[in-house]
Amino acid sequence: MHVPMNLSATSVEAPQVVAASVSRPLARPPASIGWGLLALALGAIFVLPFVASDFWLSILNYAGIAAVGAIGLNLLTGNTGQVSLGQPFFMGVGCYAAAFAGQDLGLPLPVWLAAAMLMGALVGGLVGPFALRLRGQYLVIVTLGLVLIGLHLWQNLPWLTGGANGRSVLIAARLGPIDFSALSVFGTTLARNQGWFILIWLCALGAGICVLNILNSRSGRALMAIRDREMTASVIGISVSRTKILAFVVSSMLAAAGGALYGGYVRYAAPTEWDLLLGVQYLAMIVVGGTGSVLGSVLGALFVTLMPQVVKLASPYLPFVSFTPGDGGIVSLFALNQILFGLFIIAFLMFAPRGLAGLVPRRRGRPPTPKP
Amino acid sequence: MSELIQLVIGGLSLGSMYALIALGFVVVYKSTGVLNFAQGGLVLCGAYFCYALRNALGLPFALAVLLAVLGTALVAVLIERVVMRRMIGKPVFAVIMITWGLLIILEQVPAAVWGYDLLALGDPWGMGMAGIGGVQVLEVDLWTLGVGAAVMLAVYLFFARSRWGLAMRASALDQEAAMAQGVSPGLVFALAWAIAGVIAALAGVMLSGGVRGLSPELSLIALRAFPAIILGGMDSPVGAVVGGLAIGVAEVLTASYVAQHAPFLGQNFHLVMPYLLMTAFLLVRPYGMFGTKAVGRG
């Protein structure tokens, strides 16, 4: 059967849409973190563990782990304009690399974290060139495939992942004399959640500073040039494929670090952990938080992690939520969360495209002077 | 030999549904430039509409299907009018994410109403088998092939012969020139989504008919239409059909032969095989069999 609908012979780019203009930059020009904000962040990291309850600390720990991966994804998607669902796959890579180095080989914290990040960067560097060689939005489909292939792989590598049953991830969180699993301050030993809070959020802070520095460099401006108009970027001498791969590698590396922290914190990892929904959640974090903004990644990670907890706390007062079948509610907690999640994505994109970070008042002062 | 023929017919039947889902995707992509992940949600929508009309209202199956198709087209047009129309000119990333948001909602609403259990659609095919010269084929597979072929023919005739089809082709080729000739872009967008809705609903009904049954998992099946799109070329309707059929046959054949001959590849290998095929294809023919290559500097 011949279907002569394929008329467009010159361009595979999406057809020009009415009123399509040069896309406006999504985010404000990146600023370096600034001493005030750094002091504030450090203060929060070292004060919160002593104030917040154990329950909220564990939720905040998950949020911190999510922030590490979201900061990476935002560099790729928010700043470079390449949409990826692949974070869960690289988190899996990082988690199993850390479990292998830290548990099976018994190596210490700096080594298993470095091993996870190295594996993430390596696998990202292998996949990136193929995934990114096409113009247009192929990456999102390729990474969708990557996550599903990864899921199959994790199920079928029992020596590394424990197969369908998952595996324990018992890795030491010890850095020299400091053991984050049982921190000792002035003679009192802190709970595990308190110590891990400090470790996780220090990692998130490190990831944020690292990405901010990239954004303030020549490479960072190249990323944003590619996002805003790929062809113009290539004409002014930016190596488009190399720059995209750089963003992909950094993003995978941070996802792997997040995966390693997740495994270490939970002490267990099932292969079904790294599924497509997680990839969508990471994208939602940067949409809600603010695309192209490091602060936005953190706010988004907090929002997406805290929202289900808030919904859960509110659910006894919502008559339409059902907890057991047949109690008169029409929607389960899981379904309600998912529906709200979808609605938030749509609402933020339509009404607050700069996300939560866009609602934070802009810092006054000179724009950062470009470095050569 | 007859086993192989049976498998190929089963594969073509599954593949023709991948082809329909892919076709709906390509029609929207070509006319509006939107990478529409919500297509799987529309598939689910159509199937559950049909289930509700058949089982809650007790309508005859054919009428239930017809109304489900119209209902899904309406949902699709509403999505276009209320949500997508406002996203015109926004960054591609935002548009992709908004269709994911829609997918999540379209997936969860039926699940919230009808639960996650496997339901019987209430179709007339059931477990019926048809024998043709020693080859035993599921009746639902034959019907699926028939519906698939009929839809493809209808889509072809629509684009080749009808006034609106011509308007849509003109608009995909050069929107401004089409507008100058009096083609309303709003109408083109609405039509594209309506067609996607109609096709998705039919695919949903056929994919959950007979022995297969209906559950929210259906939208995962729709995700396997993406390898078909990559195989065929993102902007080619012919490619969508050929890619869909190829993926369907390849999936059914691997499902049967891997278990016998290569068990080390793992359980459910056939479910990831389409993605492996897609990856391999991206290496050798990145723009698919029929897609148009992007033209641009370096």
C-alpha cells in the first residue's frame, strides 16, 4: 500500500507552528552560589538534623538523593535542551557499582562513591554518542528504551543485582575517623538518619556547586547556546555533539552518585526501583522547580518528594480517598498522588513555566562577568 | 511450518495495532510538531470507554465501539483545545512534558474508577479459533488484522482524496502557505488530534479484546509503538505501518523462539527486544526506513 502522505522532503524538523519564535531562554543567567547562600545551605545542613524529627529527616534524605540526580538532569535538559528519561538507568548503574565496590570488595566511602560516578560517566559516555547523534527529540525515546533495557538487564544479572529479589547494599559510610552512620558529637552518638542527612545534603551541595561552575564557564554558555538554537551554536564554532555529550556524561555521573547514595541509605535495592516512572519524576522535579536552575532542581526534588507525604497526611480529611476496597472512597492514595503529580506538571508548565525558582525574587546586582 | 505461519499471523495482528498507535503519533507529529506521549493514554481511554458502555449500559458491542471511538476523539480534541493550543511556540521540552503529564492522568483515571484488575471487554470473539488449511488462528487476531487494514485504508483515503486531508498535507508541508490559501491551522490541529483519538480508541479495543483482556497495563503496550516509529522514521506514515508490523512480528517470534533456543537471554526478553532493535536501527539508519533526514550544518 502506498500512502503518499510523506510530502515533506527537506526537513525532519517539526513543522513550523503558528507564532513560533526563537525560544526565549528558560532561565535567568546562572549566578555563582554566593557566600550568603552557601552559608545558609551549610547552616541548614548542620542545624536541621538536630531539629527535625526522625521521620521528616528520612523524607528529606530521599529528597536530597533526588536533588543530586535532578541537578544533573537539569544541566542536560534545562540548560542544554535535551530531554532524557534515562536518570533511573544511571542510578541503577551507580547503585550496583557502589554495592560491588563497597560491599563485595569492602572498599570505603570515597572509593565506592567515586566508582559509582566513574561507572555512570563511563556508561553515559558510551551511550551518549549514539543517543545524541540525531537532531530533534530522539533522545527522549532512546532513553525510554534505555530504562526498559536496563530493567531487563538488572533482572537478569543475579551475581550483581540479586535478580528479581534485589540485593542488600551494605556499604560503609566512613570517611577517615567520621562514620556518618553513627556520628558522634560531643560524646553523644547521632541516629543514622541524622548522619546520613549531613552526608547526602553535602553531596547535593557539592553537585550544585559543580554544576554552577560548569554553567559559569565557556562550556556552560555553549550548552545554553545549543538549547536556544542549535544551528547558530554550531555556526559560531561550538562543537555541538561534543558539548551535548559532555552534558550527558555529567548528568549520568550525578545520577549514578544519587543511585549510590540511595542504595547506601536504604541498604537494599530491587531492580524494579529503576523504572520509567522514576524517570518521569526526575523530569517533573525540574519542571516544578525551574528548568535551567540549580536552586530549582533542589526545590523540585523537595516538592516531588514531600508532596506524597503531605497528601498522605491530608488524606484522612479527604472523603473521596479509599484506604481499603469498599470504604466509600473512589480513588486510592497512589492514584490520587499520580493524578496530582500529572496535574502539577501541566499546571506549572502552563502557568509558571519558570517553576518554583522563578517565584523566588531575583537577586539584584551586576550580572556575573563572563570569564574568558 | 504451520507453527511459523501461526506465529507470523499473530505477530502481524499485534503489529498492525502497533502500526495504528504509531500512525496516530505520526499524524499528530507531522501536523502539530508535538511528540505526543499521551497517545498511550488515549488508547487506554478508548478501551475503557468501550468496556463501560458495553458492561455498565449493556449496549451492543458494535455500538459501544462506535461511541467509544467518538468519545476518545472528543477527549483528544479537548486536550488539544484546552491544553496543547496554549503551548504553541513554547520550548519543545515543555510540550513533551505536558503530554507526559496528560499520560499520567489518562492512565490513573480509569485505574481509579475500574481498578487495576484484568477485565473482560465483553467482545464477541472470546477464545474462538479459526482454522485455515491446517493453520489455527485466534479469531480476534483475524479481526484485528481486518480492522487494522481498514483503518490504514481509511487514513490513506482521507489524506489522499478528501479536502481536509489535502489541507492537512499542505499545512504539514508549509504552514504559512497553507494559511494563505485559507487553511485554518486550528482546524488542522483539531483534526490531527481527532484522528489520533479515533485510531487510538480502535487500537485499544482490539488490543484488549478476545483472550487479552483489559487492564491499565495497556498503556505500556502503547509505549512499544515508539520503536516502530523509530524504525519507520518519525515523520512517515508508511514508516509507521511498516515499522509497526515489523516490531509485532519480531516480538511474537522472539517470544516463542527465545524460550526454546536461547533461555539465557532471560524471561520476557521479547518485551525489550523492540527497544534493542530500535537501538540497532539508530546506529545504521538513524532517520528510519522512510523518515526524512535533517538537513543542516554539521
